[in-house]
Amino acid sequence: MNSELSSQQVKDIGEQGLLEKLQRFCPPEIIGDDAAVLVTAPGQSLVVTTDVLVDGVHFSNVTTSPEDAGWRAAAANLSDLAAMGASPLGITVGLGLPGEVKVSWVERLYQGITECLQKYNTSIVGGDIVRSPVTTLAITAFGQVSPHQIIRRSTAVVGDAIVVTGVHGASRAGLELLLHPELGQDLNHVEKMALIRAHQRPQPRLDVLPILWKILTPDSQLPPAGMDSSDGLADAIIQISRASGVGAVLERRQISIPAAFDHWLTQEQALQYALYGGEDFELVLCLPQELASAFVQHLGQGAAIIGSITSGSTVLLHDEQKKFPDQVLSLSQGFQHFGQ
Amino acid sequence: MNSELSSQQVKDIGEQGLLEKLQRFCPPEIIGDDAAVLVTAPGQSLVVTTDVLVDGVHFSNVTTSPEDAGWRAAAANLSDLAAMGASPLGITVGLGLPGEVKVSWVERLYQGITECLQKYNTSIVGGDIVRSPVTTLAITAFGQVSPHQIIRRSTAVVGDAIVVTGVHGASRAGLELLLHPELGQDLNHVEKMALIRAHQRPQPRLDVLPILWKILTPDSQLPPAGMDSSDGLADAIIQISRASGVGAVLERRQISIPAAFDHWLTQEQALQYALYGGEDFELVLCLPQELASAFVQHLGQGAAIIGSITSGSTVLLHDEQKKFPDQVLSLSQGFQHFGQ
């Protein structure tokens, strides 16, 4: 009986049956109408972000359990809210499913989504489930933000310090360890698990926002420029530079990386992971030097000032020990979704 | 040169190239950050709805041009907002695309989406474009509504009149004419085009909301119960009955259908299209009889009182001329998305 249940497929119970099973993941008051109703606080602006994830392109059963795929999808969208300075109001989940997908897979996906949302005091507020030849997950997240606290990419000014809220490269390292377990021979069990966990359960940095607003009191202080590092640290800094019409210089040795990298990877490999690995979901923020120092002190745990905004138009990687020549960072080492 | 351009595929220009081409469909102020910022009016609640559409399941190049697929997707989401009593603030568009899709196809899809949005004074405020083996369109729409004007399915009361805001069956008839042009021999050109147009360019009934609020002045009047008829008129009435814990009786001859049906279809066929055809995107609203009469008079054009809410739990189709016995309507003649 149990094994029959666990092998039940989506087509066995239909859309209605699946919806009934998934209702336990949603607050009861939102079920049953054409759309969900949310209340925004007075004077707050609404922030909206959306992501589409496709089986075989953005997640895979090889490296990712359904719970982790769900967590990661939710985390990526919450990170986009954090990147704008917004706190979450809820998400909608659009799901395309082949009839052969196991019902238990879908329930485990929703389990992962809601675990992540619960940690950040938010929930699924609506969705759609349809038949599709390929499993597809479309998440839209809503948040709210005071209009004078919106974090944008375009407001960095020359002289700003560039702050990262944590280490970079951990998620990519975790993925490599999942794909090639033999690579981890120089790591102890705790180090390995921490890196894999960074990949499977990334933490959107909504927690840094209250600290940021405390540092920036009084309210007359402008919000920092910034974004999240979901597409890589190099990408984030290049995007901010472009949008703000400025340049940047990064100090090679200030870029914070997981401690385990020191005895595991070459300096070049570690830097490559940190700059281009992606999916660390830290925030990259540009603010005046003295505020940046206070902010980093309050954050701890890998937070660092890694460089500053310059009047040029390029993003330079600089070595204060002058062992390496200055290097211009480009997006070309990052990724493009399409292409041959 | 032109023919080279028109055969350009998504993979030829990559995600970044495609995004640049599609920016002209978005308001300039929303481009370039992790998320879009929208302003809700003071005291309004936020309404959110989402739909996923898959090539070959929900749209097809056989019956639908990319412009029409875009219009229909936008219209369906705006209709869900109208169904809650909400006016639109914007939509996000998540798009999964095989690399072989023509760039011009994507531009035409966005053209159709924005044509529909412009008609209702709203716009695309964000999105995501990713690679996928099957073209997939995930739209999330946001609207705002006064908390005391939220239309819900669950508030119908015994004695309410059931109002439809227009004719039913036109969209389904248009689809049949596209699939089987030979069926239309008894229709003139204008009738044929009107039915096909009802399928290709359905009109979400946001226009009826101001009329409704005018009829319901003073504000102390409760909002009507209701929803839209996107999944069919029978489905809408059954859903409202279930959610409200009531029954309903529909008068067979009061159900308004396109005039062309009278000399084209049998009564039974016409009724079948009207009750189960779907995608007419009218509103089905339950409100006190005298208000319903005033509302229908103001609407004109196919709007009608088609029955009333009863104390039972079934939805009955009744014939006042007693040529047909009472018939219980069920969802089973509707559709399920999954199944073999």
C-alpha cells in the first residue's frame, strides 16, 4: 500500500487531486479565489521579482533533492528582494509538470520551498499547476520597502567602499564536491558538508537589512547602492559599475573566501570560484567608508570591505602586494543562459 | 539581409541580446535592478495571480499567432484581477525558450502582451528569460483593491441574482471555426470574424468594475460574490456555490449567447458551448435582485440575470417552458489539466 502511494504519479490524481495535497503548504485564508490578497503597510512600495527554473537546465536530480531545489528557488527570489532592501510579503509558485512526475516529488519540492519561506516569516500565497513536457518552476516574490530605503544598482558614487556580506565561492565549491566527490580528499567532513550545504541551502541575506538601516540612521542617510551576488561577485560589481557609470577596484586579498579554500585550492582557483562561482546570494553594497566599516563590524562572519568605487569605467582586480599585475574583470567569464 | 534577420534564432543573440530587444516593451524606469518597484495607493490591498502556459498544451501555432498567444495570456491574468474587483498595477513575464525559437516570434509575443496591457493602462514590470526544451510562459499579475470591494467566491447568499457580464460560448465557437473552417458555412463573414476574434482577443472585464461600484454606492453595500468564467460558465457557478455553501438555479433561456448561434447551432449545442466552452473571461456575479437589474441595464451587450442562488447544494439548469426536465450541472463535462 505504502509503496503504491509513493509511486503515485501526477496523472493518477489530476490537477485537482494535486492541488488538494499541496494546500497544506499554503495559509488557509488564501485558498479558493482567483487571486491572493495581501496587505502592504502604509507608505511602503511594492517590490516584485520573478524567476523561471527548468529541469535539466537550472536543477537536476543528480545534485539536488526536490527539497533542495525548492529551497534554492525560494532563496533566489528572497535574495532578489533583499537586494532591493525589501522584506518579503509572499511568493506565487507556477509549476509545469509531466504527468509521470511522482506526487511525492512535488510534495517534497513544496516542502523545501516552505522550509525556506518559514525561516523568513513568509509563505506561498498563490500559484498555478499545469501539464508540461518538462518540469518547470516559475516563482514570483513580492516584498515591501520604504521608498527612501530602496537599494538600487545605479547610485554608487566615487569613493564608496564595496562591502560583501559574507564569503564567496562556497556554493560553487559545494556543487563541484557533489559532482566530483573525489575532489574533496583534502577537506575534512565538516568542511565538505559546510560547502555542500552552502550550495544546497543558500541563505538570502534578509537578516542584514535591519543592521544596515540601524547603521544608516538617521533616515536622511541615502540607501547604499547594491545588488545580490547570485550571478557571481564579479557580475554584481560590473553590473553596479555599469548602472552607476563608475569604475571599481577590488583588492585581491580582501575578497573573503571560505577558510577551507586555503588548504584545498590554489589562490587562482579560489579567486575564480569567489568571483565567478555564483549563487552565494550575498549582498554587494556600496556606501561611504566609515559607514561601511561600522556595517562590516556588526555583520562579522566573512563580511568585508573588498574594494572601492573609482571614477573610471573598468572593474580592476588589484594586488596590494604587487605579486600580480592589475587585471580588468569582464562578464565573459560568467555565464550566458543561451548559446550553442 | 531582412530574411536573415527574420530567421534569427534566440541562440544566435543569447539572453542578453534578447533582453535588449525586449526592453522596448517595458517602461524604462523598471529596467536594471533585481526587482521592480510599484507604488500601491494608500489603504489598498494587493492582489496577486499567476498563470503558466505551455506550448502545445495551452497555445499552439496552428490556431494562435504569437501576438494572440501574448494577448490571451495577458487577458487571462487581468481577468483574474477583475474577478477579485482589483485594478491592475503591472505584470511580470517569465519565459522559457528553446534556442531554436525565432527572435521575431518572441518579439511578436511581447507585442501581443503589451497591446492587451496598454488597453487596460498597465505594463510589464519585470521578468526572466531562460533556456527550456519547451516554450513556457509564466505570467504573474498584480492589482490593487479597496479592502471593502474585494469580490470573493464564498459570499453568495440565498436569493441573490446571478449576473453574467456578457454572452458565453463565443470563444469556444471561434476556436472550432479556426480548427474546422468548414463548420462556418451558415455564418456570414462578420459573424465568423466576431467569433474568431472572441477567441483570439478576449476582453477581460475590468471595464465593469466602475459601473459595479457606482451601482453599489453607498460604500456600505457589500461587494458581490463572484469570479470570472475563464474555465466555463458552469464551472464558475459551481465554484461559487461550493465556496458559499449554497445551490443555484439557472434559467436555460436566460443564458445569453452570441446572436449568430440561433441560426447556426442546435439549442443543445449552443448551450454546451455557453456552459462548458470556457475562456469567455466574463464576470459571474451574485448580488441582490434590484441591484442586479440596475447593473445589467447599465452594462447592456449580452449582460443578463441568468438565475438565482438557492438554499440547496446543487446547480440546476431549469426550463421555464418545461420542455426540458431540470438537469444537475457538474464539473465533469469541464476539463482537467492532467490525465492520460
